[in-house]
Amino acid sequence: MSTSSELAPIAFLDLAAQQRRMGEALRARIDAVLAHCRFVMGPEVVELEEKLATYAGAAHCVGVSSGTDALQIVMMAEGIGRGDAVFLPAFTYTATAEVPLVLGATPVFVDVDPATFQIDPASLRARIADVRRAGKLKPRAIVGVDLFGQPAPWAELRDIATENNLFLLDDCAQSFGGSYAGRKLGREATATTLSFFPSKPLGGYGDGGAILTDDAERAALYRSLRTHGEGGTRYEVLRTGMNGRLDTLQAAVLLAKLDFFEAELARREEIACAYDAGLRDVVTVPARVPGGVSAWAIYAILLPDTAARAALQERLKAAGVPSAIYYPLPLHRQPAYRDHHDGATLPVSDSLAERILALPIQPELTDAEVARVIAAVRG
């Protein structure tokens, strides 16, 4: 009889298995693009924009080249730049902080909730007060990040943004398909940015992104900015823009995958619940955001300390179970950002980076593989 160490390793992300399951639909969509040869801004881009907007309940969707470019286009549209402060969580992916710096603004790092990992409204209020006292930067925007599939605390973030006259942006790169207060994510802020990187719950087979908004004027501006700032014709340039268009082939892939999306979200939820039941007595399992439904891009447990995490990773590796650390360093400690940080202590973000560990939660996991993961964690 085979032992767990003799079984085939479990994949953290199995795109090959996904393609086998969706193959016919994917090929039909891609073949249609190859037939009409409109590889840039083809009809599939418009179709995808319409379907994403409908799914999220938003009035407008603008397809773009990546989640990072989506963030940049939105901030460019607001004129965010030198001397501006953009408040964002310290515990998230680098793109959220990278974009303000590219535009000349300063990211101001905010601590996160120790249970949900989402931006902490109390820390946000304190950080806004810090910036106002220092008097060197003008508070301009808040970026709420829907981390790991769960929603940020949007009701509180909206209150803070209104009180301080700040632009509110939702970085929903990891959480499209999740919900907050009974509605799909996509309308909690003035603009919502999406990523279709292959590992996301709705992922393409390359880079891609989108922007959701209910504001018609902003949507028109985003469309101009993604195409070199063009106006009514290709060679009318109204403003400095960028090349941020979504490829037609990526739109075709995403259209095919949208038909499977709700079933995949349901499977991710099943796996998360199985992990909860099997692991809550041996590790700290993810807390749920009140009023939220997760898209489960990442299922992250907490260990007591770095040594315990390292020991568990070794045990998982021996059992053929993959794991990953999101994120080994909070943003305020990254070499690229340390010089831009004002020195404020962010203890929760520091602690999470030392204790967090992600387990596989892709929809392709079988029940037997889920049981293997649970058994390996339990030891």
C-alpha cells in the first residue's frame, strides 16, 4: 500500500488539469479570435467588459492589460502625483504600493486586522492623522485591498474617506467573485480594479485586468488613458496615457472561464470549509470578514512563530503537499519602500509575515487530496 510520501505531489495551481476540464470551451473561444484576427481590442474585449459589469452589478467595465495597470490608470485619472499621500495596507502585494511611487506620490502604510488580515480602520485613522500632523504630504486617496479573496471593511472605509475627503479605490485583484453585505464586490468604492493573473480565482493565461465603476465620465477617461490618451480618433491625443489594453486572446480565455466561475467558487468554499473543520484545533484558520463571502484566492493559516512554520513546511514537503508564504515581508520593510516609510510601527503586519502559511485551494483538488493536506498539517 502506498504511503503519502509515495503519492504524486499535489499541485498548488494545476492549469493543465483546468484546461482538460474546460478544453472544448477554451478552444472554441480562441479559435474564434484566430479566425477574425482582431488581436487588439477585438469584439471579445467588449463582450467581456459587458459580462463583468453585469456580474458585479457595475455600470461600466474597462478591460486593461493587468491589475497593476488598472491601479495606475485609476490614479492617473485622479491626478495623483507628487506631494500626495496614498493610504494602503502594509500587508499586501507590491503592486498596490508600487503604483503611487511610479506616479510620484507616497504610499503611507497602514496596519491590518490580526484575524482577517484586512486593512484596520483604527490604524487607518491614526495614519491619516500622522500625515496631517507632519504636514509634508497631502492626503489624497485610500486603497482598500480585498485580501486573499475576502472583502475589506468597506462600510468603515467609506466613512473614513467621506470624513477626510479622500478618493476611495478598491484593489480587488484577489477577490473578484467575493461578496460584501449581500452584493458582489465591484461597487464598494468609486473605482474597483481587477487582476486576471493566472493564479486569481478568475485567471487568464497571461496578464490582464479590468476597472469597474458606476461613474460614466471616469469610465470614459479610463478608456482614453489605456490607449495612449486618445480622443475621438486614434490620432487625436488629448492627454498623456499609456498602452494598457487587454489582449483579445485573454478576453476570449476569460469569457470561456466565466461559464465555470460560479462552480469553481463553490468548490473553493467547500475546500475552505473542509480545512476549517479539519484544522481549527491545530492551527489558526482564517477568520471571516463580517458580512463577507470569500472568493478564496488564498487559504492562509497562522502558526505560533517562524520556527513552527518552517517545521510544518518541511513536513508538508515530505508528504508531497505544497505551501506558500504570502507575504514573507510586509511592504514597509521591503528594500524598495523602506526609504519612503515614516517609521511608524506596524506590529500586526510584522507578526503575520512571520507566521502565515498558505495551503492549496484550487478547484482542481480532489476530496482525497484535500484529506491529504489536512492529514499532513495535522502530522
